[in-house]
Amino acid sequence: MRATGLRRFREPPRAGRSGESRVTLCEVCAAPAGEDHGHVVNVERRRLLCACRACHLLFTGDTSDRARYRAVPRRYLHDPRFLLDAADWDEMRIPVRTAFFLRDSATDRTVAFYPSPAGATESPLPPETWERVLAANPAMAGVRPDVEALLVDRRPDGGFACHLVPIDACYELVGLIRLHWKGFDGGREAREAVEGFFAGLRERSRTVTPVRDGEDRGSQPPAPDGKSRDNQTAPPIRDGEDRDNQTAPPVRDGKNRDSQAVTPVPDGEDRDSRTVPPGPGGDDGG
């Protein structure tokens, strides 16, 4: 995917004529996008574009097959016990410790990329191997085509961790590596940047509860009064469910909503009353 909107991740900010930082413009309507702007994917041209809030909202929720633009969501999930062994990793021909996997709706296939000093590099992915990996990890199978990816990192102990992230987060990692890489092995600065990136992902992500051997852990009891829910894990994602758009339970007197967990919607319950809330092709960062 050509990521024209992520240059800020790989280059130091450049000043304009007056000495101020250059203003980022929306690549859909040309209005100022703002510092903390979102992104949209041009599905036909496989381009990741900066978007102002209005344009981002315009394309949010449009998941039809004929949609030209799709808004990149801001959903972050983490499975620290992702089931993947070294043989499968080798079979997928990933030569480095980190790769991200994206479902391309135009070709109806999953493609694998790994970050490198040259940008996001595509790696041939045997489809049967990837299907086997997804079958072993159903809690992370709800990734949205074109706009989300599974970012898999091989830990020093040989295990694997997986993050479900917006696609722009993957290109942020690509940009960090290009910006900080020095010498043959990247150097200390690049390693520290990568570790800091994954530390930030863990902080902002919900940890999913893996489903193992047919066990359904979707219905978790509420936390006892007075106990923090911060360390509780989120239940697995069901097909078609968007956990980001679920509402939190009401706040009781004296209680802080920030510490309450999101209540999943049980099967069969009416949701109508609830609040509704890229691939290589050139430049990878913007």
C-alpha cells in the first residue's frame, strides 16, 4: 500500500517559511487535517491518505464492497499468547522478527509485509499456512479488510505476541525503522524506537482472552465492588461484532466510569437501543 499520509513518521518535522511546522492537509478535501488526524484508505488505488475529521467520519462505517474510501478505525487489541510456532513462521518465509498481515479486498487475499530500512516489504504468504494460524487463534480473526492488520512480533523467548491494529500503526512502525536505522543491524536507536513502539501498543490495547479447545469465555462476571477492572481481559471478538461501539454500563454514585469494563452484548439481545457509537507501490511513509 502506498502510504502518502505518513511522512511525518519517517522524517523530522519541516518548518515553513515563517518557521512554523508545515500544516498537514486532508488528502480528500484539502482542508487542514489537524495534528491528531485520522486516515482513510483509497481501496482502488491502495493508498493511505490523511483525512480531516469530517472526511474520516464521512467514510466511517462504509464497508460495502463498492466503497472507494474506507476510514481507518482506532481499534487496538493484544493477544500476548498468540498460537504460532517457529515452523509456521518459517513456512510463511518471514525473515525478521516482525510482520503485519493485511486482508486486501481487491484481490481477496491476505498479504504479509515486514518493516525494513527500504520500507514495507511484501513477503509471499502461503494461504493454507495463514488459514491454519487464524483457525488456532479465533479471538483475533475479526480483522477488517484494508484498514486493519494483525501485527505479529516474535519475542526473544521464541514466543509470539499479536496486535490487531489500524493499518496506519503498521506504517508508523515502518517509518520509525526507516528514520532510526543505522548500519547493518539497525543500531541501538532503532531497537529502542521499536521497543518503545510496542510498549505504546500494549498500553493502549485491550488484551483479548484467547478461546482454547472450544471454550467460550465471552460472558465474564462483573468485577466485585471495590476491585479494579483495569487488569481484566476483554472477551474474544465474535464475527461482525464491533467492540469499539459498545457502551459502558451506567455509572453508580461515586464510581468512576474510566475503571469500568465494557459489557459485551449477549447473543439474541436487541442492539438497536444501544449507542452506535494498504501493499507496496512506492512511498511507504508520509
